[in-house]
Amino acid sequence: MSLEDIPSQFAEFTGITEAAAQVILSIAVIFAILLPVMYLARGTRAILIEIITLFLTECLLVGIGWVPFWVLIATVAIMAAGIAFLGSRIVTGD
């Protein structure tokens, strides 16, 4: 069994669709990697470290086929919008 087959095996075992199995397993992998990083990366650069870890974890999941590519693009777009919003608030002084 390869990494690409794990969601289909999980879907058969639990009786859910393969898409739901991919979502559940992807969230489990993201939490398993991101939660220890969030605990260990305390300080001024913690958010940057967590964003980089999230991006790399999603790249891994896209690479093994558990997550579609548009999820990675949507995550990057949401983070870019958040950074732009915070930057505009800093520049305008609000």
C-alpha cells in the first residue's frame, strides 16, 4: 500500500466517501505537524514559522495527492489578503 492509497483504504474501512477521507486525513496530518511547531515556536517569529510550516505541509499533501492544488492556492491567497490588510492598517495608522 502506498501513500496515495491510504485515503481509499480509510474510506473503505469507515464507510465514507474518498473525498471525505482525504479531508479527514489531511486535517489530521496538518494538525500532527503544526501543533508541535506551534508549541515549540514561541516568540516574535512564531507566526512566520507556523505559516511556512503550514505551506510546506500543504505542499506535501498536494504532492501525495490527498489535497487538490486549489486548496494550496486558496491558502496562499487568504494569507496574502491578510498581510495586505495588516499592511494597509499599519500605513494608514488605523
